[in-house]
Amino acid sequence: MKIVRSKTFRAERAWGALDIANMNGVTTRLHWTDQPYRWHVNDGEEVFAVLDGEVDMHYRENGVAQRVRLQTGDVFFAGVGCEHVAHPIGEARILVVEKEGSV
């Protein structure tokens, strides 16, 4: 059993993470950040849930750059091959569920 108080979690560096669970090769991690990530494509699917703060999610769809502002409670699903990058607006806490070892 584990209880995580996400609102008080703060990592030592941007995109630092707290491992919450690994279920048959699928990881659930809580990230804290105040800096953008980098453009990337995951090895598999990814669920990205904003638990605290706001995040501008940039992604490319059919080669066209798009952006959506995610607020607390919003969830972004990146399917296989979805190129994306997260830009927090100030501090943000994000729950990420993805294949173990994914970027």
C-alpha cells in the first residue's frame, strides 16, 4: 500500500520523478517540473495527467505542429508515434503512465 501526496511533491531537478508503481512492465511515475521537456516519441503509448498546474502540450499531427493547454485534471494520450513535448506554465506535477524504459 502506498499513498502519495502529489501536491507536495517536488523533485531536485526539472522532470525528476517519484516511482509509484511498475505493473507488468507499465510504469506510473509522478513528475515535478518547471522547465520544458524535449521533443520525443515514446516507445509505446503514454498517458499524461496534469495533477497540479498547467502545461502547454505541443505535438505534431500529420506533420503539423499543434498546441493545447492542459489544466489540472486534464489527460493527454500520446499514441504510438506521436511526437510531443510538454512546456509547463510555472510549476507542474504530472502523472505519467507508460511502458517501462520509455523516454
